Amino acid sequence: MGGYGSGCRTHRPTVGSLPALSVTWILHEGWFQPGTRGTLTWHCQGREVASVGFMTITRTALTMIDRVTSPGKPDEDLRYAIGVTWTPCHYGGERPWWICPNRSCGRRVATLYLGNRYFLCRHCLRLVYASSQASGTIERPRQRIEKLRKRLGVAPFPTWGGFEFATFVDRPRYMHQTTYRRIHNALVQASVEETVWSQARMAAIVQQADRRSPARSRPKP
């Protein structure tokens, strides 16, 4: 009879498994200007997994336009608004936040995720961080790298990337120099930890493969 927590566990989807819409990235691209419109596209391993149009009406609202295709029916556009609120920064200026479109939620969040045709917060979609379900310690520095790179307004750290790729990030024009140095130093530290754990895991895999390989018999004299 197993102890506490030894039973079957239900793995919930993680924040990295769905297309993400970062408010910092939209700000970095300058797309909060009224009248801006375009198409957001997400790719995974070179394949397009999602594409959604958007149109900025005011500084406090974005309209998302999703093309809905049904067999035997003409295509139609699914339109809904995502609210934006602005809060003052310590060193002047403002920073934006999404307002979750779910009427029963309305949380102020920095990232929304595309689930079931709508962008919602991770609480409404019941998403968890990969580190909470990860079996290996290597996932924790990787999660920190992704979080820190998102704060700098750049794409998350890819699994095929290296130390130089992860840490080479320019300072966003809206970020204070002190804040940038603190985030960049934390990014360098997390990248070093990720590299150490990757090397240790690779060494363990090689050692395990050597133990499993059949021993060669020596020729008899």
C-alpha cells in the first residue's frame, strides 16, 4: 500500500504548451498605438500552430480577430476585445497589463494564453508551470530563463539554444538601467545553472549507456 502522493496523478497542461500573448512583447513592438493592425503567428518546430489577427482600437483595448473555418459553411471572423490597463512605474512612465476577457475572472495579468479560440489567463485555463510537474532539476533554471527573457520582451529560451543565445539580450528602451542589470545578471546565473545540469545529465546518460553495453570478451592466450 503506497504512501501519501503515491497514487495516480493528473497532469495538467503547462503554460508552455499553448500560444502565449505577452503584454511586454506587444509594448516592445509598439503595437499599442491606436489604429495598429496585423496578424500574430505562432510556430513550433517550423510549423505554424496558430494565427490570430488583431486591431488596436484604443490604449485600453485590443480587438482579436480569429478566422473560424467549418466544413460546409463559409468562413467567419470571431471578434472579441481584450482590455488593457496601465499602471505607473517607480522610475516614471507606465506599464500595461492585460485584463482577462473571462467575465467571471477579470484578473490583471502580463500574459494570456490561447485556449479554445480565446485568449485567457492561466488561472481560467487551469495551466501550471512545467517546473511544478518536472521530474528533473534542470527544468527549474530553464523556467527562470524563459521568465526572465519574457520580462526583457524577447522570445523564450529555445531548447536547442546555447548559453550565448540565452544571455545576449539588449536592454528594452522602456526599462531602467538598474532593472536591466539585475534581470540580466539573474539570466546569466540561470543560464550557467542550466548548462551545468545539461552537462551532468549528458554525462549520466553516457555512463548509463556504457553500463548497458555488453562487455567485450578478451581473447584467450
